[in-house]
Amino acid sequence: MLREALRLSSVNREGEFYHTVTNNCTNNLLILMNRVLPEKQRIRMWTIPYMVYNVRATMPVVVPGYLQGKGLLGPELGTIDASNYKRPLD
């Protein structure tokens, strides 16, 4: 994954625009993941190919739960604040 991330980070993105649904930090991360995941674990980016995006793969607030459900992302870590910043995370 690191090698693929470095390769994608060097792509010339001149003229590319941010789009809330089709080109954002979340779905670009999923594109990276799909490049290294086995075919059976890949995330479908489209509900209807090239017509309707898969909301679970494009809406940032939905994606973590979706990835956790697929076993690709662990549980959320606890909050670090003044009362616990010196002890190890569980």
C-alpha cells in the first residue's frame, strides 16, 4: 500500500477539481485501497456503474462504518484528552 500511495502522490493533478461526491479525499483513499485489496474485498464505487455512486463509499461520515463492517478498518480509538494523554491506549 505504501508503494502505491507514493506512486499516486506523484501523479500530476493539474486541472483536477475537488467534488463532494466524485473526487474527494475519502473516495481517493478507497481507490488506493482497491488497488491493493484482493478482488473479493474491493469496495464498489458505483451502485449503478457510471451513473450512481455508492454512497457508502463516497460520503465521509458513512465510510468508516462501511469499512469496519467489511473488516477492513478496526474500531475507533478512544479520545485523547488532558485526563488520559500519558497512559497507553487500549
